[in-house]
Amino acid sequence: MLRRGSKAQVCLQTQGLNLAIDTASLVLGIETTCDETAAAVIERGSDGRGRILSNIVHSQIEDHAPYGGVVPEIAARAHVDLLDGVIARAMRQADVGFVQLSGVAAAAGPGLIGGVIVGLTTAKAITLVHGTPLIAVNHLEAHALTPRLTHALPFPYCLFLASGGHTQIVAVLGVGDYVRLGTTVDDAMGEAFDKVAKMLGLPYPGGPQVERAAETGDPERFAFPRPMLGRPDANFSLSGLKTAVRNEASRLEPLERQDVCDLCAGFQAAVLETIIDRLDVGLTQFAERFGPPQALVAAGGVASNQAIRGALQTAADRAGTEFIIPPPKLCTDNGAMIAWAGAERLALGLTDPLETAPRARWLLDANVTTPAKFANTRAGF
């Protein structure tokens, strides 16, 4: 049984080397990179398995809905107002005190810099007062490691990450060891869904609205392009598809309800075909470079789309690997994923100084295979 209040590490100095002995830990995680104010407490056993003791998420959707998207200034101010209360609720639900924590993890980027500053500064204050280690977590790494919390998944595995800010295929080889196999060269997948919804007059957040409308639409009415199909790299491109939807919508104005449903169905069908094709390439590259993956894993809000889940299952079946997806509440932004990434890093003795700076952009991997000319686009998140 995991003893509450135990420290995660015993560090020994042996011939100048830090040797971390993996013991039980309790970690508070703080997430404020976009429009969710979240905090959670997890315990990681000495066997490497995790358990969520609390996971509090306050969504700001209602605050941003009138603007049709996330407004950074509003998001940052909301984090300031909400975060202390969300942390207090997470600690109460977990039934632990700050002095019992083995570490405090905060998403230090990438994301909206105002929100990142709020979460990281709060984590620093807690660690300073209680003398607890700080772990500055890459938000993308937290998504990448979540399957190890939910399924105790061993390395290596392939991650498909799709959200409002990210679309990537990543080889997850170990904690801190990631190779990006593919990314978007323009719009992120979630961003494309939201923009299509907005141009068709659907309410925010747009992704679920497009999925719902597509259920009663004709996916074959419009001959939308399938960007990047057949290319030898595993990259995505969605801006041309989005433009094709806009052109058809403009041609049909004023739009009837069935027009909207057919446009959504055609757009989503193009995305599904693109996902399967790009993952065929990405999973082949993974196997050639690192051997067969333990699984194909999905993360990010887009992974909540049931049709996309079906496409991911198809891609996994074609590659002869298992498809794993965490529960929807752990696919979208949350504090538990930050806490777990912090616990994984803490178990290896990886902590950060109070001088650690927040980052609006932060590459997950050091071995980027994306063409250099795309390095400063959203693909660089």
C-alpha cells in the first residue's frame, strides 16, 4: 500500500553521478496553458503504476463562446481568479496537505503565455513555501505519457496528438525521449474543425458541432481534396481543405441546414482518409526505425471525435498494433496528466530550479524530422 507523505526520491552521490531510487510519490499537477484551469493529485507507486486521487477541471468555454474562440487575455485573467480555488479543491478531494507532496508539477509551456505564467508562478510559490521539488512539465509530454497512467503502457509506442494547437505523430521512446515523425505544416486539426464550424455558423466550440452535423450529412456530395495523400513523409496539411469548404459554402449561400450537414460530412470524411494515410506512413517509419510499437495511442481533444477514433482503429489494425485511448476527460487538457508527467520525471530525479521560465513555444522532441521551412509555424508547438 502506498504510504501518503512519502518522498519520491532518495538521491545518492556516487562518483559524481546522481542515482535516483524510485519510491512512492504524491504529486500536485497544475494546468493553465489554454482555457482550462485545472489541478490534480496523483500517487505513483514504487512499481511505477499511478492512481488519480483528484482531478479538478474548470472549463472557460462560456467565457469565450461569445467570441467564437479563446481570447488569451480573458483566459489569463480567469486563471488568476480561479486557480487557487481549483488547487484547494484538488487537495481536499485527495485528502492530502502540501507538506505531504513529493513534488509540484506545472505546465510550463507550450501555450498561451499569460496562462502559463499564472500556473507556473503558482507552482513556484507552493514549492518555495514548502520546500518541495518543482517539475516544469512540457504540456505535450504530459499528453504523451498519459497512457502510462491509464494503461501502464510500456515504451516504445506511437502517439497521435490532435488538438486545437497541435497535430503530431510522435515516437514515444522513454521519458524525455521523443521523435516527431510527422506534424501539420499549417493548421492544427482542432483549429481546422473550429474554423469550419465558424464559417458555417455553428456555435463554439466547433469540433463537436461539426461531428454532430456530419452524422446526417452526405460525405460524397462534395469532392473535397485529401491533402498530402501518398507523400513519403508523415506530415499533415489542412488549410487547403478548409479553403475548399469555404469556397463551396460561399457558392451555396444562403446555406440550408442540409447544406451545412453535407459540408461537415464531406470535410470530416476528407480528414478521416487523411489520418489513415498519414498514420500508415508514420507507423511504417516507426517500425523501420524503432521496431514494432507497443500500441498506437491518441490524445488531445480531437480524439474525442468518434469517427476519428474509428479511423485511428483502422490505422492501428492495418499496422498490426493495438489502439489505446485514455478516457475523454484525460484526452483533453487536465491536471492529472501534468501531475503524472511530473511524477514520471521526478522518479528519474528530473526537477527544475525556481528560475525556470514559462514558454509559449516548446518543442517536445530534439530529433525533429519536419522540414526546416516549417520550423516557425504552429507545427513548432
